[in-house]
Amino acid sequence: ISLGLVGSEMCIRDSYYMTDVITDNALSWLNDYAGEEKPFLLYLAYNAPHWPLHARDEDIAKYRGRYDGGYQTIRQERYDRMVSMGIIDPETAPLHPQEITDWNSLPVSEQRLEADRMEIHAAMVDSLDQNIGRVLADLEAKDELDNTLILFFVDNGASEERDTRYKSNYESKPGDKMGGVFSYECIGKQWALVLNSPLARHKKTSHEGGVCSPMIAHWPDKISQTNTWFHEPAHLVDIMSTVTELTGQDYPDSYAGRPSKPIEGVSLIPSFSLEPLAEREYSMGYDFGMGQGLREGKWKLVRYKNGPWELYDMLADRTETRDLSSQMPKKVRALSRAFSQWEENLSLIHISEPTRPRLI
């Protein structure tokens, strides 16, 4: 078995483009191991399409005018397309009724800037797609594609930041254009809400728009059900369980003389034949930025900033539109206790030196 792991999250200076360079290095690495019988693991972590928005002119040109319709029009188009493709069920995943700035309330000049930002963002995704294609073509040329498990996923939902902390490092000059090496742009909150449709909120929250992103698994030799959707939730911690099962390895009891924390994930291999995943011993918890949350079975407990806990039945309400917390206070209390226990488990540390606590 060959194992390939592709992840996602640019930079440009004349002919230098970070997305291309990351791929160049990956292909060089693959060449070093060409012809070997032993399995390989390639972790390929792109930074695109993270801000600042930088893209090649030829890629941006493909999307000129595509986003002139604005937030509401593009959001509805995306939703309708996902419904028609069978990606979502409108009965259980209605378009979340969150507030998005009325496009028509913006001055024409601001509409132009906003559309330009999304054109560049789309170009970055396009370039990422091209580069993943380069990796797949290389594996196919080496006759390794069919026997390589490829998992593609991203680390969070679309980013709402319009961050200016590092803008001083990008000194634009007269004539410099948006998307070039000296520009410093972000898509911002409104486009993030559009990109995350039909889910609620955005990166740095624990609502689905922050923590839910799709994963694509490709493995022709072993995945029997192709071009299908597996809707059971998975988590990053499941990658370890999947790899240990595939390679026949045991999870170590200790590492570098320290006891290992128990493995928290379940193997994703059953999903390759659309079989249910094993029952989880550990809860899926979230605590980052503006959000906290816990997922246990069909139930999700979540809150935004310092607000109250919300409760959702994710089988019936995939997009978190019907808060059941007031109707089911006992369930909220039980899950909030489970969340506290999850956080306590995270805080377990091993002190190797008095001044340097270290997570294990």
C-alpha cells in the first residue's frame, strides 16, 4: 500500500509561486522513492487559499465577472447547485438564515473591490486544483495512483478575517494591482458566509461553518463505492486510527519514555464501502477562537463567544437552524458536563522540567 495525504491552506514573486513550489518539492520527494516497494507517506500541506490573496493573472482572468452578482445571488446559486448534485438534502439542510450585508446597499466601488477579492480567491483555488492534478498525474505515470490512498481535506471553514496585522510587510506602489505580490487582501466575513453555505458562521467558531469541511478519499484499488457521499462525521484524530489499521501497526503505549494518551479516533476504512464507523469512545470537542462545542452521536452542543449553549439534532437539522436547548435542558446539562470533561482531558500534561510543561 502507498499512502498519500494531501491537505490544504500563497505567495508570489515574479515567477515564484508558493503553491507551485510546494508541489515541485513534493514531486521531487516522490522521485526519490520511485521504484521502492515499501509504503510511503506524503503529507502535503498547501497554504492556499489563505490570505493574503495572491494569484497569477491568467488564473484570475478565468473568473472576471463571475462574482459581480454579489453575496446573495452567489450564495443562492451555490446552494441550489449542491441540492441538484445531491450533496445536501434541503429538508434537513436548509440555507441558514444568517445575516449577510445586502449587496445592493454597497457603493458600486465597494462592490467592485469585493468581486475582485473573490476572483482572486477563486484563482487561488483553481491553482491549487491544478497542482493537485500534477501530483495525481505523477503518481499515475509511476503506476502508483491506483494503489495510493489520497485524503484531501482542509483545516476549517472559510475565514472571516480581514486581517491587517502584517499589512506593513506589503508595501504597494502606484500601479500595483490587487492579487499581486505587494497587495494584502482577504475575502472578509461576508464572502466567508457565502463560501460556507449552507452552514452557519465561519472559521474560528464551532458552528458547522467553522468546523465542518468535506474530505475526499481516492483509492481505486480499495474503495468499492465511488462517486458517492458518506455523511457520517469524521475528525482529524481518525487519521491516526486509519493509518495504523492500514499498515498493521499497533498504537504505541509510550513514546520517548513518556506514556501515550489513548488513541481517540476510529478508523475511516469502513466508510470506503459505505459501512458505519465504529462506535466512538471519545467525544468530538471543539474549542477555538470564538466557539466551543461538542458532538456526541446526532447531538451537537455549541456556543458562540460568551453566549448560551445551543443544542442541535444534526440528523434532522444539519445546518443548525432549530436550537433545542430550551426544550431539552437535561440534554444540555449532560453534554456540557461531557464538554468540561473533554477539556479536562486536554489539559493533562507531563512535566519534564519545572518551567517547561509539555502536552502528551
